[in-house]
Amino acid sequence: MKSWPSPSLPAPLSGTVTPVAAHDTATGGVVPVGPSQGTARLYVCGITPYDATHMGHAFTYVTFDLLNRAWRDAGIDVSYTQNITDVDDPLLERATATGVNWVELAENQTDLFREDMTALRVIPPKEYVGAVEAIPEVVALIERLAEAGYVYQVDDEYPDWYFTTNQAREFGDVSSYDRTKMLEVFAERGGDPDRTGKRDALDCLVWRMEREGEPAWDSPLGRGRPGWHIECTAIALDTLGETFDVQGGGSDLIFPHHEMCAAEGIAATGESFARAYVHVAMVGLDGEKMSKSKGNLVLVSRLREQGVDPMAIRLVLLSHHHLTEWSWTAADLDANIGRLAAWRKAVSGETSVDAAETVRAVREAVADDLHADRALEAIDAWALASAEADADADGARDTIRTLVDGLLGVAL
């Protein structure tokens, strides 16, 4: 599937770069992520394209763009895969409700997502794969799991295929949830614990047999379409290999999605799936949960239409640590519009202070569990000191411009 244009990136600055570490949900601690040299492999779960990009989406993808840029700043290549769930129940339900063809809806919303990511200067994934185009890989993975005894069909009118979670090694290690919480969350987030014919309530759907009026594809499994979790498992294994460095997404994906992906991957290969699981907190609006059901979404595209500079939007996102839930407010946006203006004035001014300590502080902050919030404060301090300086440090303004552009992704 077509990705989006990559921003023009400056060459990384010279100097010592701290190895990147991030909070791993599975271990509960901050751990080194990515190799010390060579290629880092990243999988981030993409959108289901039935609505426009809201701040929760943007916070997730800007966070992992920061990780991508931190690796690149350290001289590490990045193999980045993102999926797009372009056939799934929420998409089909929205298409039916609006009277729009589901393929057209998916394409239109995917295009809008790409435009938003381009505006926010998010580096595109190397592999951007839709669920529909990945059906051959999904089917091959299910057949592989069937040979190993991990999948079965229910015996009823619709003999869907399910993955047996209670046979899976290390199931539960990503979320550390007990069974009671698993069942509760599974029901809330797209699972079907009450489905008759399943061997266990937590078994997850991997191939949904055709229903009247729903899209379906021919396969050795019968005519149908992929389940949600197996889609990401198949795409990750196909594009990144049996084990990769980070699987990422919003915190709402910890369970069941990432738990199921890991279980399926381990069952298929016998190897660890992701070495670390990095999750991004939820974003609210003025203290309330932001959700489609509440109708209180702050959309990137709508802000852009109103003339808000995308770099100010990006700064708002970077000013919050990815593990902390927060709310979008007009005051926060105004503050970062002012921050952007101050930075631009500083790098185009006639005086500046030396940038070496600022470069070190920014790199260390980002490498320490992606603390862009602290990195922004370091740039603030440099901009203020430069405005009050009585001389111009050699090359400092160009250094800061390159650092802010390349590592933080903010064009000045």
C-alpha cells in the first residue's frame, strides 16, 4: 500500500549519542531498545480507516516517529512497518451507517491520514501494509498454526477459525493481566468471550467465515476474511522477521491486541515476538476522555483547516510524555504556538549562545524513555538565553535548527 512522502531530513549532527531506552510494558521497566548498530526493527499498529486522525492517533504516531528519529540520530538504520486495518467490523459498520462503499471510505480516510502525517512531518514506514493485501500472508500463518495444533474451527452455521490461547506459551506476559481482567477487557475491546463453540472464552478469531453482505475472499480456510490480531502478526513476521525490536501502539492495544499478536507469533515460530512493547497513553479533551462515541474528537485535519501551524500541533504532542494521560486544551495549543514563534525568532536572530550543552541535553532526554518534554525545555532555555545574549556563538543557530528538525521533527 502506498505510504506518504518522507520529509527532507538533515544529516545527523556529530557527537556522542546516548543509546535509546523506553518503557517496556511486558517487564514494567525502562529497557534498552534497538541495536547498538545495524538496523532497528519497529512495528506500530495502524488505523482502522473509518474516521479522521484525532489527537490520540497523532500522539501515538508522533511518539514512534520520535523513536524512529532517535535511532536515526544514533546512526542506526530503521526498518519500520505499519499496518492499516482496511477491512474490519468498525469500518463496515460506519460504511453501512453512512451509505458509503466500505472500500471508498477506507481509501478516503487513509488518504486523509497520510495528509495529516505528512503535515506533522512523521517519517513514513518502510512497509505500509493493508489487511486486504496481506490476506495471503494471513492465510499462510493460520495454516502454519493449524499444523502445530493451535487453531480450530467452531462447529456451527459459521465455522470460524480460532486461536487457542490457553495452549500458547507466555500468554499473559505482555499485559500481566489475570484471567478475570482479561475477560473483562476482551469483551470491551472487540473480543467475543460468549461465542458458542469456542474451547475457551479467551480464544481469539483468526478467520471469519463469510456472512451475507460482508466482504470475503476465497482461501483454503474457506471463504472469509482475517481476524484483527492475526493481521498484525502476519504482517510483522512477513516484513520484520521472527523477532523484532519494538511493537508499539496506544495503551488500549496492550490487551487483547498485543497480547494475542505475541501469543500467535510465539506459537508459530517458537521465538520471542517483539523484544519490547511500548505503549502510548490516551488523550482527552478538557479533562474528558476523547472518543468517537462522545463526539469530542480534536482532529488534526480540522485544526489545519483553521490555519493552525502543524508544527505547533507537533510541539503540543511532544510536550507530553508518552506514558502520561493528558487532555488537549486551547491553552496548551496557544502556549506551543508561542513556543514555536520563540524558537523561530531565536534561530533567525542576530545573537545566540553555544549549543553544545543543549544538544547533549536534548539527546539525553529523548534517549531516556522518549522524554521529549524535557528536550523542549532545553530548547526553550537556549532560545531565551540567545535572545538575551550580546554575541553570536559560531554555528549555534544552524546546530539548533538541525537538531530540532532532525531529532524532534519540528521545521523551523
